[in-house]
Amino acid sequence: MAYVVTAKWTAKEGEEEAVLSAIRSLVEPSRAEPGCQLYLPNRDPENPRVFFMYEHYADEAAYAAHGASEHFRRYAVGDAIPRLETRERAFYETLD
């Protein structure tokens, strides 16, 4: 069973390219985390301010480690999140 996180970020007007840059900076180190099974960022083709992240972790502890990582604190907390109009998250477990 995997721990699944979905996140929908809507950038403030004019901040979408900075948010995109921060997300791109998160991809490689996030995928390299020991407990990360899938880290898949997406962008809405009709509204470039909207980003959707689909993430799988080995367990909830692996997700917590992601949130405590240096790269998450630097690029998400320190850069992208302050540029957001809204941030939504949902948590699931796979059925396997």
C-alpha cells in the first residue's frame, strides 16, 4: 500500500512562471528521495496558473520526510507557496 498525495496549486496572477520554476527545481531531488515512488507535476493547459502534483510515497513517514527535506523547504515553502493564490491537498492510500 502506498501513501498518495495530490496537490493543486494556483499561482497568483503574474507568478505562474516563478511557480513553474520552483516546481521544476523540486522534481529531481524529490524523485531521488528513498520513499518517493512517483512524483508527477502537471500544468493545466487551459489555465497556466494551475498546477497539479500527483505523488506516491512508500508510507506516510516518507511523505513527512519529503515535507521536511531541504529542497522542499527551499523551493516549495521558501519560493512557490508564498506565490500561490490557493493551495489544496488531499491524501489517499492505494488499494493494493
